[in-house]
Amino acid sequence: MSDVTTALAILVTSQEEVDKINGIRADHDRAYSRWMPHINFLFPFVPVEEFDEYQKKLQEALSGFGSFDLVLDQVGHFKQRKAATFNLQPSDDSKLQELFNAVRAAIPEVQPKHPEFHPHLTIGQFKKFQIAEKETELAQWLGDGVKVRIDGVYMINRSKEDRDVPFSVNRMISLN
């Protein structure tokens, strides 16, 4: 059973990088107040009542995977009905794909929302006619990219009763 109030995610933990990303998100991402800068592995995830069990499974599988740096150096987007959602993506996602596959192998019973993993960090939504302008503007803002140190996978959750309460870290699975 999946739960839309929980997720398994990679988080941006460096305050400098969080501030840079949130500077854009605060103005353009409608989910800014509910989500911290993140890349979802599994959303929806399992009910919070099952976090102990899943933390144990994931920690056993991921311990020793090792920390690594991920550079979000590309601006991408996907079109929706009336808008386009812009995001940051790594040009090299091989280590992140390897980590995602290790997560999937550890907990195969938790199915991902999409059959393929396309890592992205949402930074905002814009009208479709703004796509070309925003691609250029956001690429200039991004410059050489945002370097993120990945040293864990996070189990996050938000209130089941109050949608205005943002997600928060519940558990961290260390990669070391």
C-alpha cells in the first residue's frame, strides 16, 4: 500500500545550495512550501508506520554504497496540460541510477510511480509560451550547476490531516 504523505528521496543538504535553489523555487514552484529541494526515488512511499521495517531493509542494502557528488548542471522541463514544469537534472546520472537500482533491489515490493527513473529537482512551473525564454534565463542562473553531496537517502513525511504542513525528514539511510 502506498501513501502520498511519504516519500523516499535524495535531499539537498548544503545550506548554500538549498538557498540558491529555493531562491528560484520561492517565486515559481507551487509546491515550494510543502517540499524541500529533493529528487524523489519513490513517491508515494509506504505508510509512516512501516518506516522502521523499511529503514532496516534499506540500511542493510545501502550501507557501504558510499557517498558521491551529483552535479545538477542541466535545466529541463516537461509539459503538462497548461504549463511546463522546469527542473534541474544531472548530465551524468549513472551513480544515481545505480543507487536507485540498489533501492529497488532492496524493496522490490514498493513499486515506483513510473517505469523508468528520470532524476530531476523541480524548480518551478511556467506557461507553455514562456518555455524558450525560461530555458535561457534558468540556464544563466544555473551557470556551471549545483553540486550536491549524496551521503544518504531520506524517508520523509508530512501530516495526513493538514496538507499545509510541509514534508520533514523522518529517517536517514546512510550510504557509508
